[in-house]
Amino acid sequence: PKSGWYTISYHSTFVGNATGSRKSYIKYNSTNTIRGYCNMPAGDTTERSLPGSGIFYFNGTTDYFEIEVNQNSGGSLNSGGNFRSRNVCSVHFLHA
């Protein structure tokens, strides 16, 4: 790892379900420094897409990020969708 500024982008999907909501966000060093927050009501049985991104400074040794994706439909839901949509994450170095 190299110290500097990075952009982190993600895209997550849930299969369709008309109950509850879906949310996703990026956590920095397991704290409440949240960026890229997305909150979406279920609405109908259409697959739900949750995109997000943020810019972070990493010290090159101990800093890290987590992407959390949650849903509260009252039951389990598959994440990742179908062949057209997947859960993806990209990290790009911007500058030192």
C-alpha cells in the first residue's frame, strides 16, 4: 500500500422484495466516518441497486475501509442480483 488520496467506488444489488429498505455505505477505519451513503426503500419487487463513492486519505500502513450493505425486509435476501448486475468495488490512487 502507498500513502495518499484514493477514490473508492462500489455498486451493490439486492434481489427484488417489496418490504423494508436497503442501505450501503463506506466506513473508514471501522469508525462512523461514513461516505458514499445510499438508502433506498424497497418499493416493489424490482431488483435494487445501491451505488456509492468517496475520497479518502490512507496512511499506507494501518488505514483501511469497509463497505457495509444492509437490508431490513424481515427475511434473508440474496445480494449480487443476476447476470446483468453484480457487487463490485474499485479503488484508484489519486495522488500522494
